[in-house]
Amino acid sequence: MNGSTRRFVVGLAAVALVVAACGSSTATTAPTAAATAAPTAAPASSAPAASQAASAAATQAASQAASGGVTAVMIPKQINNPYFDVAFKGAQKAATDLGGSVTQVGPSAADATQQVPFIQTATTQKAGAIIISADDATAVAPALKAAMAAGIPVVGYDSSPAVGAYNVFVNQADTNGIGAGLAQMACDLAPNCTGEIAVLSAAQSATNQNAWIAAMQTTLKDPKYSKLVWDGVVYGNDDPQVSTQQAQALLQAHPNLKVIVAPTTVGIVAAAQVVRAAKKTGQVFVTGLGTPKGMVDYVKGGESPEFALWNVTDLGYLAYAVANDLANKTITGAPGETFTVPSLNNGQPYTIGADSVVVLGPPFVFNKGNIDQYVASFGF
Amino acid sequence: MTASSQSPARPAVRLGALARWETLLVILLVGLIAAGARMSPFFISGGNFANLTSSVMEIAIMALPMTLVIIMADIDLSVESMVGLAGAVLGTLVVAGVPLPLAIPVVLAVGALGGLLNGLLVTRAGLPSLVVTLGTLALFRGLANVLLGPTVISVWPDWFTSFGFGTIDGSPIPFTLVVFLVLVVVFWAVAHATWIGRQVFAIGKNAAASRYSGVRVNSMRNWMFVITGMIASLAGIILVARFSSARNDNGTGMTLTVVTVVLLGGVDINGGKGSIPGVVLAVFVLALLQNILRLAGVSSEFQGIAVGLLLVFSVIVPQLARQTRGAVDRARRSRRPPAGPIASGEVTA
């Protein structure tokens, strides 16, 4: 008994020593560890060497250099998501332009319970600013409020945290802007802005789509669009199969249909496929909201000469620029304040609106001329 | 009678082994604290302590009853879904106008009922707890989905959310840590100083022998599932309070972490061995490890890998130790006949 006990103790002690040794070796090589950790945390990084500095040193430098670029932490809904990686690239470009830096950290799944610890860590590390796309508006609110109470500016992008839990929310596009953009594209594609148009939407209960379609109908009341005939809305439920069936039904029910407007990334692809399969290319056009990669084939094929989405790179750029202005106290985030970002909005000032929301601008239109560039830079 | 005649010798053996495992955990803890302090100037701060503890409290609370369940050689995989179901029931009741102080006991009762379902299926139907709770893992989550659908209930009274998120005024101690510590004292006392604890260990070591010794094995297992269900629903309430939101996917993935903590705490996955202090230490090892990885900016996939490695580590090391000891025992037994109470193998033989 004693012998075995002793051997067991010795064995465990050996394990403990190894573990302890590992612990202490990581501790002594801490600066290098931090330096290598930074690029891992920012996978898309063409990061400047400055951002590779140990995070602690960087954040200290940021709080000292109040007038330089801020050291911001960007927390997307989910990391390794192409959409957020593109927004991060935009933020990195802004950081380079403004002399600051930004790192991206976040949960591997879009889950608010996993996102909150990243907010808390950024707060503990006294980050210069937090730029966040909320997984759950209310779930992240207490942590963000704690960050704001600690003097850290909070900028929302893509998906808003609850009102009061951010200084400024950068909205990719407002409802009216998208509605107007959809109406204008339908007008562009219908010959002489004349003829029948129909909408292929997502689910009947989809809040965003319903708001956009309503805004589009409001825009269509403008005499400019008086020759466009409204054939109604069908719902594809964001399901490729249902969307395809609905698009086919539209073509059969309305032989004179000129344009299908699909304000959903699933529906727009399905509609373009149906038009191509029905050999109606050049007679019926498809437009709406889509991704460059999903639509490039149909833009070149002529089924969908133009469609829109917000410019995701610019979204990240603007979010960093706003965070920087907040950190430098050139703005406070109060409604009515204005600021300028030289490379965006044609250099015109942005105005902070109700609930401290800034709108990036009108939706960005993709066509034959620019699509290749965005397929390459967005990757989605 | 047999049980009482064994007890004087057995606790001595058990406590000795546990002390060694706990020593290892203490060394790990100290190592982690030293590494954290060297790595980040923000590590040793009240705010960071509050963050790192509050982020694991739901898991910590559920690890306590799970410890007893695993010591009894059972397992409850359904706890994470009970967290979701508890949030869904709480949200539904509050939206329907039921005041929170009334809704909370109802949710705890739902948790106990869910646990009772697990317990009855295991003890009456005689099914393995692994299979039963795998089923209720899907069942409870399904009920949460039916109750809430895609809606998120995020309107909660201030006192409730500040309980979930806040700390005791002027200190870095989260309210939820106080709940955990109270439960630790209760579970510690029950597991290590009462007849209930002795029966739990006895059942885990050898259920058949315990039954012949007059232990009401199935009744005890049943009760442990009820308690686990109820504590899981308490964790569900705390999670809702901490994130001020009840969603149908609350708690997803937590079971793995709870089991990891319990095994890292030195509890034998085969039952019969383990201690509450070990599991409490393991809770803090996990909290510190996660916190340090986050402060170092390690990406979240690698944090997942770290939890996985911890689980493997905490299963393999005791297994290796056991095999080594078994080999040593066999070698000795071939030299001289066994004297007195040695291994559980003797009891069954």
C-alpha cells in the first residue's frame, strides 16, 4: 500500500512539475506570445507591424496618444465569417489612414453568450474603442454599458445593440434608402422605365423585407415611376426551392413581366436562374439585393445587369472612423452632430440621426463594370 | 452492516487519493494565476475577477449536482437543454403577466419535474442514464423551441438583470458567485458529512452491494436527477438574468463544459470517486484558463480546443494512474496475500 501510494504521489508530482514548467515558460516568453497571438486573432490581417505589438503596450499607447488613431477592438457576430472579415478589412484600412490600429476578436459561433466575454475582456484591457455587431441586442447591453461607464466609446455596426448601449450605431442602409434604390433599379431595367414589375420576397413575416417593399412602394408613387405597373409580391421564404417555384409562377402568371425585384440574397439568385432556364434573358430582368459572388454569373449573363447591397468595406471603414472621432472627443454621438470622413459619402458630412444612428449611404449598386473587383475583395 | 464495517477504512483511502488530485489542481491554479499576472497588467484587478467568475457561474452551479450524479455512475446530458427550457418557461410566464417572484418557483418546479422524468426513466424503465438524458436533451430543447419559437424575450425588471450581471456594492463579488458559494457549502456538507453522501459513494462503487446492504439505490438515483434538473433550471434563470434575454437556444453546448469541470475536479467517470472541493477548484481552473486565453487574444476556436484538451487530460491522467496502481497492486498481491480492505474488486468477488 505504502509503496504504491508513494509511486502515485511521485507520478503526480512529476506531472505537476511538467505543468508548472509549461506555465512558467509561457509566462517568461509572454511578449513573444502576445505578438504572435495578435495576427491569429485577426486572421484577415495584412496587419501593419504596429498592431502586432503586445496588446498591453498598444492599448497604453492608444490612451496616451489621444489625438492619434485609436486602438480599437472589433467584435463581429462571429469570426471567420467572410462578411465580417470584409468589414474588418475596411476598418483596418481606416485605422491605417488615421494612424491607429484595430484587432478583431469574437465568438466562433454567432452566440451572444459567447460574445459577452469578449466585450468584458476588451473593457478589462481598457481598449481605446469597441466596435461591435451584436448577436443579441439586449444580451450584450449590460456589458457594453459597463464598457461605456469605464470611458470606452462603443460603436455598433451591422447589427445594433440596444439603444443606450452604444454611443453611435453605423447603419449599413436605412429602409427608405433601400426602398428608393430598389425602385430606381426596377426603373433602370424596365425599357423606358415602363412595364410590369413584381417582387419576390423572403418570408411573409420578414420584418426587413416588408419594410423595404413598403418603402419601395412609397417611392413608386413618384410621377417619375408612373409607367411601372405593380404586379404584387410573392414569398419564397428564403428557400431556394420555394423561391424558384414562385419565380416560375410569376413568369407564367404575368407574360408581360419586365422586372423581378428580389430584396433577398436567396430569392435574387433563384429568380435569375429561372429567367435563364426559361430563356427569357433580355426580356425579363432580375434585380434586388444580392452578393457579388452569388450574382456575378447573372450580371455577366445579362439576367441581372444591376443589383445592390451596401458596401461592406465602407461599413467597416466608417465604423472605425466614428470610433476614432468618439475617442478623440470630436463627436459625442448626440443626434444632430455632424462629421466628415474624407473618403466616404463624396466627402460630404454625415449627420447623426435619432437614436444616435448614422446611415452609411444609399445602397451600393453592382454592375458589369465593378462586379469582378468586389467578387475578389468581398469573397462572398 | 457490511457498509458500516467498511467505512472506517474506506474514507481514509479515498481522502488520501483526493488530496493528491486536489494538490495538482491547486498547483495548476497557482501556475495559471502567475502566468496571467505576468502576461497582462489587467489580470489582477477586481473587474477582471468579477468577469472571470461570473462567466462560468451557470456551469459551476450545475457541476455540483452533476458531481454527485457522476459519482453514482450515472450522467445527465440534458442539463443544457433544461437551461434553455427554464429560460423559455420563465419568459413565457413573464410575458403572460406572471410576476417574476412567482414565476421563478414555477420554473424551479419545472426543472425538478424534468429531472424526475429523467430519474423515472432511468430507475423504473431501467434504461442507461446516458441514453435517457440524450433523449431528454432533445426533448427539453424541443419544448423550449415550441414555447418561444424565434422570439427573444428581453424585457426584465432591473433588479433581476442587475442580480445576473452586477456585483455586491463596492466589491468585485458577483451576486451569482454568492449563490454558487452557498450551494458549495450545502453540497460539500451533504456529500462528505452525511449518510446521503456515503450512500452516493457506495452506489457508485458497487450498486448491487449497496442494494444488498439496504441502500435504496433507485430512490437515491431518482432524487439526484430531480436535484440536478432543479439546479439546471436555476442556472437557466441565472443565465437569463445575466444576459437579460430568454431565447430558445440558451445554454447550448454547456453540458460538455459541465462534465469537463466535474472530471477535471477528479471525479471518476466510472463512479465511486470524487469530491466537491476538487470540482470547485476545477471551476476556477477553467475560469482562469478561459480568461487568460481571452486576455492573450487567442481566437475562440483555440479556446474550444483548450476545453477539449482539459477534458481528455482529466480523463486520461487518472486512468493512467489507476492502471499503474493496478499493476503495482497485482505485482504485490502475487508476492503476498492481500490483508484487510484493499480494492473494491475484493468486495464483489
